[in-house]
Amino acid sequence: MKKLILIIQFMTRIPINLSLEVKREDFADAVRYFPLVGLIIGAIDLLIYIITSKLFHGMLPAVFAMISHIIVTGGLHLDGLSDTADGIFSGRSKDKILEIMKDSRVGTFGVLALVALLLLKFSAIQDLSEVNIYSALLISPVISRTFMTLLMYKRRYAREKEGLGDLFIGKISLVTFSIALVLGLIITLVLGRIYGFIVIIVGFVFTVCFRAYIEKRLDGITGDILGASVELNEVLVLIVFCLLQSLV
């Protein structure tokens, strides 16, 4: 329970006012609860969507759900996406890319990545039917945080100095990795059934390809890359749901 609370405090802005005595390795062990954290985030987003859809029509429920998501997560992964876009699309060497990603200022590519992602999320949520929106909002944070473990287990940290990503990358055990993966897949399959199965396949293939591309460019993974993978997988789930919906 301590490690679950620890990872909720670390990955969200949910107010849990408990002071925990933790060790550095506790963060890596707590990765096994990533899918549960995703489920909590998804449940809050869905609750906000349901409440606002009773009060407003049109686009507002989708907007409120997105705002809820940003508030609950503190924009942690959006920051990773913008930093990653600024670095990767700069076309520079590995060392320069890492330097750009560490810069707290947001560049042109970071802004464009954020705008594109938010537009895609909004359009997808708006396009989904009432039946599919419930599953999609719950599953997207779960599967994205589940597959983030693929960028941690037996991977290399790209920076020489310690950072937030170094708490997890290359640090999680086989047991932790397996628990997180199995738990995330079970939740996804229970909530999404056949849609969930397809989302798992698409998300897995995307994450493995994304990991291969990043490791080719940076010779490792950083915390910003972890954040970017979460945002990209979340929007990918929503888009896949929209595609499946249009084919039925």
C-alpha cells in the first residue's frame, strides 16, 4: 500500500497528504502499480466527462475531460512530449539533443507537438460514441502507463547524470515488469474486450518501434521519453477506438 500511495503521489496531483519514508529503490518497485494509477486517472476523467455531459452539449464535455486529465497528472507527460519533440526534431547530435531536452524553455517543435496532440485528443474524444467513450477514457491511461515499462525494463539511461528517469530506467525487476504488464493487459481486456485486444497489439507494436527509434538516436532512454510515450500511446488508443468504431 505504501508503494501504491508513493507512485500516486509521484505521478499525479491527487492530494494524499501522507509523509512516507521511502528509499530510492521503492520507486522502481512501485512501477508494478502503474496500471492502477492509470485506471484512477481514467476514472476521474470519465467522471468529469459524464458530469459535464449532463450539463452541457457539444464540445464542452470533451474539453473538460482533457482539462481534468492535465490537472490530475500535472501536465507531467506533456512536458516530456514537448521536450522530446524539441530535441528529436532539432536534427542535432545525441549530446545536443539531450541538452535541448534538458532546457526548461519550450521551442517551436515542442509547441507544435503539444498543439497537434491536444487537437488529436479532442477530435477523437468528440468523435467517439457514448458506448465507446467510456472504455476509451478508462483504457488510454492504463495501457499507456503499462507499456511505459517496455521503455524501462533492461534499458539504458541515456544521460550521465541522475534524473527522474534514472529512478526507473534499467532499475525495475522482472517481477515488477511482469506484474505491471499482466495487470495492465487484464484491465484493458476486461474493459475493452475485442477493442482492448486490438489496442494492446497496436500499442505494443508502436512502443517497440518508438523505443528502437529513440535508442538509435540517443543510445538510451530518458525521463522525457517516458513521458512522451505515455502521451503518444494515450492518443493512439483514442484514435484506434475511433477507427474501429467507423469500421463497425
